[in-house]
Amino acid sequence: MALIVQKYGGTSVGDVERIKKVAERIKSIRDDGNQLVVIVSARSGVTNELIARAKAISADPSEREMDQLLSIGEQETIAFTAMALHAVGVPAISYTGAQAGIVTDKAYTKARIQSIDAAAMKADLAKGNVIIVAGFQGIDSDGQTTTLGRGGSDLSAIAIAGAIKADKCEIYTDVDGVYTADPRVVKNARKIDEISYDEMLELASSGSKVMQSRSVEFAKKYDIQFEVRSSFNHNPGTLVKEEAASMEKVVVRGVAVDKNQAKLIIHNLTDKPGTAAKVFRALADANIVVDMIVQNVGHNGVANLTFTVPSIEVNKAKQALAPVINEVGAKLSAQEEFAKLSVVGVGMKTHSGVAATLFKTLADVGVNIDLISTSEIRITVAIDQAKADDAARAIHTAFGLDKA
Amino acid sequence: MALIVQKYGGTSVGDVERIKKVAERIKSIRDDGNQLVVIVSARSGVTNELIARAKAISADPSEREMDQLLSIGEQETIAFTAMALHAVGVPAISYTGAQAGIVTDKAYTKARIQSIDAAAMKADLAKGNVIIVAGFQGIDSDGQTTTLGRGGSDLSAIAIAGAIKADKCEIYTDVDGVYTADPRVVKNARKIDEISYDEMLELASSGSKVMQSRSVEFAKKYDIQFEVRSSFNHNPGTLVKEEAASMEKVVVRGVAVDKNQAKLIIHNLTDKPGTAAKVFRALADANIVVDMIVQNVGHNGVANLTFTVPSIEVNKAKQALAPVINEVGAKLSAQEEFAKLSVVGVGMKTHSGVAATLFKTLADVGVNIDLISTSEIRITVAIDQAKADDAARAIHTAFGLDKA
């Protein structure tokens, strides 16, 4: 008998028929003698629909009221899922975030989980119930409803798995797991059986859409191993876990391409202490996440500073930077037509030559490298967007990822 | 400055435009220097839609899960209403039933309010906020979500008005108030300015659709005066209050017709102690509310027992009675084509001749009386359904209700 936490995303509970299929899956796992806590998302589309109606009422709806509103999406799914389980003879009980004891801080729309009081869940599990918990939501210490932000249901699942010391945590989604590259672009991409938290984190921040970084960060921090798998079939997925020695045998685990980044260049920035700090303070104050940063060597006392931000943030970034640019007498330009290509693998720690292979492969397919940034287990290059897919395929082959 | 409780029903908050209109009404009352606590229902249609989807998942969904599900309808409206108020510059804060401190018993789908801890509402009122509370819902002592059953939002409003000692309680609906008769049937029907709790109760149980009896019962028990009025205009409505001496000058306050009752007749019932008790015990166990009961004088040791039940309960009643009928060797028949016509007025207590006028008027329009039942302030007759509207018009005139 194992204690299993499962999380089903929006497409997995998208309609009545899908919910019934989820109930059957849960029933069969329970019939094998397991205990289950199941976290569910709002059915796909609901959240966007509610946001649209809120925007029709108020251009800038209050964050507290948005959380009060958006939490109903998951509340609908928990009730329907519990009913579907009852219909197939499985005792089940639904929990809102508050009822599940998920206490967060007071940061509406992006709250952080502070603690989980699992006593009620444990008592209901002991009585033989399957527990269905609303993902994405919690309650603050004053009883206010909060939501966890994008990817919040994954975070709910991982945090609950940690709190109840689950034997397994399974994140069900509409893909089979984490791939060596985007299978729509790289035909020979293969599903990865095991990946380390760090690799998963690097992939998430390099354009892989499977999970948000913060859920993986949480899992890494508390070492809560989880499996990403599909609710549309019974194939095994990708196990995300602490780094194992064997993982270093594989030099590159995967290739990720991100076409949703824009490059901002500040020309003729006075090269004196504190100037760059002003730039990034202005961006941080506007809540803009900056990714790659490169500054060339200054000559004549001025330098060019280049960095990347998400494409949708370009205008916000320009506005935030205007006063600084003005103050220091520099010039700002933006380039949106580029792509960020990353190779990720813990094996890089102990293998040399990864950068050399990467750069040679790019040269072979005629791709010029614009910016380079690296971490211990990742190399990222900024390249021409039009050539990114070709480059990804060549690199996938060059690092031997085509073969099992 | 007054402390005003308002309740807006499903049609009043039916879409974004209606919600904005409600926000404007609230703003204008607040601008006059008043404090407001506003109770809202789910927008019309939502509850039925959720019920339909629940039934698609499970033929007999659990009552706990139904409450978990249905409470989201009101939760949507509170957030939207608060946002609409923010958009017109009014500070507002939404409360779920739980956040409003509405504690109920554990009877899912028909919970009774046990207490209201108004401390949080009072604190937010003192800060200048308009409070928006989800009607129809509460929380039990274990933190489980409960709902109050049909007409529950009216009950929430009246209970909150009592708890915070409001100066006024206004129930906004899609009609202008309580009428002397159904205006669709009786052209000369007039809006009633003031009515006693008891009269309102008798009207509610006699087929008037304006409010459910239990909200009025609650208001009467705690003497919480309220006004029923329309959210579609600014006309004064009907004030429902404790009986005043002046009310007795009006003999008959209103006429109500109920065509949704069925008559059940048990023929040849053995006329011995305990037989009738068995019949009504069987009906009570099946949760069927019996209204008029008439038994004729027994001869040859057998009697006929006649009573009325809501039409939709006829089949359930037949099933519930089958074993008893069988046991005592009687025969059961049902008649659905009849109407219940009632005249109601506290004036009846001190005026004689009401029954005589009623019966003479019915005779004049050729209507035969089938059953009669009376209370201190009501006379009800069961008559031919086809003639019920004509009868109502004649009686409305006979009791002088046509004129102001």
C-alpha cells in the first residue's frame, strides 16, 4: 500500500467525460490498495473566462477580489470529481484550499505557501476516503482567500506530497513527460525517463512549457520527487528527482528553444559604478524578470549593455527605463526577432567540450551566435529566430539525443 | 446616517450590465452618508446549470458536494460586485458566507443559521467599506461549506440585518413588492404598502412566489422588519413588519391562488384510532409536506381521507403510501386538476362575515367548493382549476381590493 498524490491539470478535467475518466483512473489505483490525495485544477478555459468578465467590469480589478473570484474554478472541479468518484463507488471528500489547511502569505494572486496542516486530510484518509483538493488556492492567516499564481496547482500538489510524506507524487498533464526537445520541432525527440531537479529547473526557465520553475524549486528545496505523465494514456512519464551519480553519464539531457524573449540594448551607457545598478533596479521595481545580461568592454568611457526580457514585457520595460536612459544620456533599442537556445545537463559538470561541440554545430548550420550565457549545467545562446528550429535539430543529433 | 442591509436576487445581478447598475444604486445610497451590507445571489441560471452538470456526473450527487459546488455561484457574484463598486470609486470588500461568520448546523442543502459573528463585517464597515456578502451559504462548526436551501439569500440578508442591528433591510427582486393578487391574473391588483409577518407568511404558503416562508418566519421570530422592492426602478416596495393596530382595518389583505397542488383521496379507510397517523407518518418519512387535510364522518366503520400535496410530489407520495394502503385495505386516488384559493388578512381576527362573503362570491360565479381550511387570518378553498382565475378576480373585487 502506498500513499499517492496526484495532480490533474485543466485539460484532464476539461469536461464531464474527462472527469469520469479521471475517476476511473483513481478507482483502479485505489482498488490496488493505495491511498490517494488528488489535486485538481480548474477545467481549461474557466480561468480565462472569469478574467475576461472581471475586465469587463473593471479595467484594473483588485487582486483580493480576483483571488476570491478565480478560486471558484478549482472549487467546481473538486465537487464534480468527488461526485464522479461516488458514482463509481469510491468514498471521496472534496477540500477547498482552506479546508486542506494550505496557509499562505498575504500576496494576493501570487501567494507563497507557508504551511500545510494536514490533520484533516490524514483523518479522512484513515477512514478510507480519497481526498480531492482544490489546487492553486490557499487561505492567509486572516481567513482571506489567496491564489498561488501560474502553475499553482502543481505547487499545491508538490507541497501536499511533502506535507503528508507521500510515497509518490504524479503530475498528470496532456503530454507524456519531459522530452529531449520539443517533439513538434525535433522529430527524433525522446521522452526522458529521469531528470534532476536542477535540469528540470534549467529547462523550465529555458522555454520548456511542461512546468513552472517555482514548483520545481519547491520540490528541490524539500526533495519531493515527482513524475510528470499523461492523463490520456498509461505510459510511464518522467521522474524528477535529486541528482543521481548515473545522471552524469549523459552530458546533455535536453535542448530547449524560447522564442518569446526580446533583447534590449542600451547604447552609450556611461561606464561608471552604479549605472547598471540603476537600470536593473528600475526593471526590478516594475517586476520585470531579466534573463541574459551582457555588457561589452567599455571604451571612451561608454559601454553597450544588452539583456533579454519576455517579449510581452518589452513596452513595460521601455517605460520603466525611460527616466534612467534620460538621466544618463544613453539610447535604448529593442530587438524582438531572436531566439534563445539552451542545452541542459548535469553531465556538463564533469565533461568538457560541450561548448565547443555546441558552437561548432551552430557554425556548421550557418548560425551566428549573438549572446552567450552559462550556468554550471546549461549553455544558452541567443541566435537568429528564423534558424532556431534547424539549429535545435542539429544540436539534438550532435549530442546523441536522437538515440535511446 | 443609517446602516442598511440590501439583498439582490439572481435577475438583479444577472449579467455585467446589471451588476454595474446595482453598483450605481449602492454608490448613490452610500453617497447619502449611509453604511451598507449587501447580500447577493448567484446570477440567475448558474445554479440550475451547475445542478445539470452534477446530474450528468452522478444521478444522486452527495449533498455535501452539492453545497461545495453550489456555493461558487454566489462567490462569483460577490467578487464581480466588489469590482464594480471599485470601478465607481466605492471601497468595497467581498465576504463568503464563512468569512461573514455565518455558522449553520450540518444539514447540507438546507442548513439552518445558528449564529452570525459580525465582528469582521463591523470592523470593515467602520473603515468605510461597503460589505458584499455571498447569500445562501454558510459554514458549519467543522469548517464544511453548507447552503441554506431555496430562498436562502433572503434568509442570509434578514439574519445579517438582525445580527448587525441594521436600520433597514431591503430585499431587491424583479417585482415591485407584494400585490393584493397576481397582477398577471387580476388586472386591478395593487401593490401593498405594509403587511404583517403573519399575512406575508400565509401568502407565501398560499402560492405567492415573492418569498419563501422560512425567511419570513425568521424575520417574525426576531422581529426584523424588511422591505420587498424592485431593483429595476426606484419605486417604494412593500414593508413587512410586526402587526400594527391599523392593519386590522383592512379585512382581507390579498388573494392568492396555487395551481401546483394535487389532491390525494384515500377511500374506505378503516375508521379506527391510529390509521390516519400511519398515513401521515409515511408521508413525513418521505419528506412530503401535506397542506389541507379533510376527513369525512365515518359510517359503516370506514371514512374517506383527503389531503393536498405539491403536484411534483404526487408520485413520491403514492410510493410512500403504497404499503399503508395495502396494509389497511383502502384505495388511493389522485386529482391534480384543482386549485387552492386563499384570502389572507389580520383583519379577519376582529371582523366576522369573511367566510360568508367568500362563499357567496364563489357561488355567484358558479364555483363549487371542494375543501375548506382556515387559520385565524386565512380562509382557503379547493376549487376547480379552470375557474380559479375568474374566482380570484371576483373575490378581489368583493373584498374591495380593487380600490386604493
